[in-house]
Amino acid sequence: MAGPHETTLAPMLGGKAAFVLFIAVLLAFVIETQTTQYLQTTLGYRQSYFIFYIVHSSFSLSFPIHLIYVLLTTKHGLRPLLSGLHFAITTQLTSRNSEASGVIPRSFPLAKSLIFIISITALYSIPALLWFAAVPLASVTDVTAIWNANAFFAYIFSVRLLRLKWSNLRLFAVSMATLGVLTVVYGGTTSSPGPESYNANLISASGPFIGDMLTLVASVGYGFYQVLYKKYVALPTDPELASESVPYRRLSSSADNEEVSAPAIAKDNLIYPPPFGLHPNLITASIGLCTLLVFWIPIPILHYYQIEEFRLPPNLTVVTAIAGIAASGVVFNAGFMILLGIWGPVVTSVGNLLTIVLTLISDLIFGTVAPTLEGSWELA
């Protein structure tokens, strides 16, 4: 039996909730990508930094929404949920080994938590900002393909930082998956300089190349972030990524629950581990709040030096597009953070390669690209 406090089991690697979330993440990424290019090209609202600021600030909504959902659909109380999250973050920032001792740290490490949130916000924001800057310069399919090469970089970083055993077979599989989708996308693809609505100084043959290079740097940075997230941010109660050294065991439903549930914690009215996805969404919301409070500072600086002259959305169509990007961005990023914790960076990023195919299909549906008689793809 569990103790007098409430506990929940760590999520399984292959559960229905994780699969549904994975599908939602794929669709949200495609919607976010297509809407971002539509906003900056067709509608001509090319405010990459401001769009990034709005979208990432919206992440702050993910935790309140999830918390309300848990309160409405379960019997968990607000205080036990918050106490469990408090314990999770405190032990995470003080010592991960403190969980095994069953002793709750007395004080919350406020200074460490602020440094922690600022650090992961910066690490996460740099690749995202480069992505927003690249979308109007290159085709959506190109940006999606290069961005998802982070599967390869995530594996390389995982070997170094997560101490995974180097597997030639796994490296070959990840490399073939990455090269395969790149070949499909780039086999006979031609790019146009861009729509006529671009400013004259942006219409050049080097535009797609610059966009591709920005996306490549963003891809490397995002692969690095995923591995750091798994190592330092995801709860240690999440299923281990390094299955070679610690085989994953199936959770039982009766007498063995005591063996596989969270370690006993000497405190009443505590839910630990937190319900599925609640801790990752707290981290995501913290990134959003940090973005909202700090990342507005460059906006007047960019405007003053005419790097990106600030202008409000001119009409309701632009506002609706920004809202759509923000909503899909919240779904994608919140869901991706959860999957990183339960699947690890390699499996999650490889699975995310499916967005390349979905983006190409959406390009065909919306007329962004068209097939030629030779079987290649051309921008419409």
C-alpha cells in the first residue's frame, strides 16, 4: 500500500495519452508553420521577433489550463497538487538523491529556480527565434525538413551528455531517417525568391539559403536543448531514456504498485509524481512567463535601430493569424515537453520527422508547391 499521502504512477512509455498527445503535437507544428509563413508573406506582417514574443508568452497559459482540467476531471485537490509540484522542483534543484531519503527540503530554492527558468528560457528561445526568422525566407517544407534534422543532433548529444551507449545501428537508423526525408524534400525542389509583397531588400536569390542556414543553426540548438531538458529538467521519476543500462519494466496494477510507484514521502496531502504532463506544463508556463516579463526589452531597441520596426497588427485577419500561431504553438511546445520527459529526445525527435510529410501534404493542399511532370516539387 502507498502511504497516507496520495501518489500517482509515472506515465508508461506507450500509453494512449502519449499517443494522442503525439498526434496533437504533429498537427500543431504543421498548423503553426503554415500559419507563420502565411502571416509573414501573404499578409505581409513580417515582425518575426514580435510574433515570437507573443507566441512564447502564450506558453504561460499551458499550466493554468492543465491545472483546471485536472481539478475538474479528477478528485485531486489544489493544495496536494501544488505541494507535489513544490516538492518536485525543490528536490530537483537541490539534490535528486533527496527523493530517495524521503525527506522534504525545508525551504524553496528561489534564487536557483529563477536562474534555472532564465537559463532554460534562453536555451529554448534562441532556436525558436531563428526559426521564426527563417520561415519567411525559405519554403515551409525546407524549414520543416532542416528543423527536424535535430533528431540526428539529439542522438549525438545524448551519447555525450546522457551517457547512452554508442550504437552503430541506432546511429544508422537515425541518419537514414534524417537523410531519407531530406532527399524526398530536396530531390528536384526549386525555390523562388519570395512573394512580390516582400520588401525590395529582401527579394534576393540568397534569401532561401539564409533561411536554410538559420534553420540549421536552430536545429542544432534545439537538439542540444532537448538533451539538456531530459537530463536536468525532466523528473527523475520519468521512464529512463537509457534503456540499455536500466531496462524499462511494465507497471503492474495491484500488489506491485508499491514497488514501482514514487518513493515514500513523509508528508500528508502530497501528490507525487504529479499527474501526467503537469510538471512539464509548469516548466513550459514558466518559460512563457519569463518571456512575457523579460523579452519585451529588445522590442524598442530593435525599433530604434530599425532592425525590426514595430507596428501593431493592422487588421483583424492579422490578429486572428497571430492568435492561431499562439494557440498551435502552445499545443506543440507543451506537448513536446511532455513527450521529451517520457520518450526521451531521440525517440521524440525521430517521431517528429513525420511533420515533414504532413507539411508537404499541406503545401499541396494549399497550393504552396505543385508537382511537376518530372516528379519534383516546385513552389507555386
